[in-house]
Amino acid sequence: VTEAEGQGGELRRFLLEAHPVRGHHVRLGSAWTGLRHGRDYPPAVAALLGETAVAAVLLAATLKFTGKLTLQLKGNGRVSLLVAQCTHDFQLRATVSFDGAAAADADFASLVGNGQLVVTIEHGQAGRYQGIVPMQAASIAGSLEDYFLQSEQLPTRLRLQCDVTSCNGLLLQRLPTPPGDAVEDNTRQIWDHLCATLDELPLPVLDASTAELLPALMREHDCRLYGAAPVVCRCSCSRERVTGLLRSIGAREAHEVLAEQGHVTIVCEFCGRSWRFDAADVERLFVSSLPEPGQTLN
Ligand SMILES: [Zn+2]
């Protein structure tokens, strides 16, 4: 257990009582410190990492699933790969590969380049879903709004905010109403007004507790606020998983590294923890996969 674990932020869900609109508000709190633990990200890269991590939590919050959701940002800009992963119970981890020197003062366009956002949902035994969104919008929030329109046809508005001290976000979603319903026109007006209000919410309000934020956002509308769910920075890497990875790399390669370095060490790209296997560990790992006498190696 590292210092960064076991702390975190919270996610709260709310519903408008009289209209088909729902929302999720997340504040990463000390989970944000956890995500950057032991790393030295330039501010622009940190902001992109934080926004994507918050987006992963908000996306996971909109789903009913048991498993993990992964947001992968792949591009040809200063950031080559950014991965943020959130489980159904909001255990969050994230990592980013970037061109160090050039990324320091880069704006969104030069960080991401001609990129795409890949959304992967692994839903236990029920299977795996993957959606790809070209990064045409000028922000993570805008790209996810595109994703929701494409994948679920639900009008969605996101606001993501991230700096050194705080990292948070809010998602509003308009739920379906029967077409031609008299409520429809009224709901559209209310929705448009809510989106405009969200866009203009001052940062300190976005950073405040959900109970403090809602009156500023919803004004005259009655709102139902649900209890807080904890959001923590926690990596799912384990000796067992790393062992599986080593097995898949294969005995020959593992022994080559062993001969060269005296041990095989795998560093988790998410949390930076290193998993070390000495010669005896490596022998034990592959003993069950050795061919029986008489069998040939293919
Ligand atoms: Zn890890």
C-alpha cells in the first residue's frame, strides 16, 4: 500500500425532480495527488491527465456495469498515449506518455495532435464494448459530448476543471422523452438554459461541494441529491497479474533478461511500483509450462 492509496474524493449523482435531466459531480480531492504521485508532469500534461481521469469517472458513473472503463487518448502530438481507467466502484488510475521538453507549454491541439479517443468498457463475463471518437473537439469534454451523441444518442454536457490543487467535473445528461410529448419543448428550453449556466459557472463553484454547487446550477428547479460515492486512486496491479504478463512474454525472453540483468523487473506504468523476479522466481514461473519428455518444442 503506497502513501497515495486509501484517500480520495467523491462522486454525487443528482436528478431534476420535474424534468428528465440527470447529473454527476465529481471532485477527485486527494485522489488527484495520488494520480501524480512520484511523477513530474508539466502543467499542460497534468491538466490533460486530470481532465481525462475525471471524464473516466463521470463516464463510469453514467453506466450500470461491473468491471472497468478505460479512456485511451492516442495521438500524434506531444502526448502519444494517455490512459485513464476507472472501475464501477470508482477506483481510478491513469498514466501518460509524452515528449517531455516540448510538452511543457503546449496547448490542447499540439498535445493531442490528430488524435482519437478510445472508450473501452469491460463488463466482466458480459463482454467488452469499444467505441472510437475522433478528437474533433478542442477539449476532452467536447470529445466526450460527441461520444455520448454517437453511442447513446443522449444530449450530454460536460465541464472539466483541473489545476495543481483541484480536479473536478460535472456531467449533465438529458434523458429521453417520448417524441412529440408536450413536455418535450419545455424540457429543451430548460436543458439549453442549464447548459448555458454550467458553461458559465465560476471555477470556485465547480470546486465546491455538490450541495453548494446545485443551487447555483439549478436555481429554481427541485433537485434530488444522492449520497456520495468515494473515488480513490488505486492501481489494480498485483504480483499475480504481473506473473501472468511474464508468462505471456514467454520463457525464452524472460531467461534472456535474467541472463543479462540477473533478475526480471517489471515496473507498473500506472503506479510506478516495481515487481522483481529473481532466477528462482523465473524458474518456478515456467516450470509448469516445460514440455514433457518426448514432446518437442514448436
Ligand atoms: Zn500499478
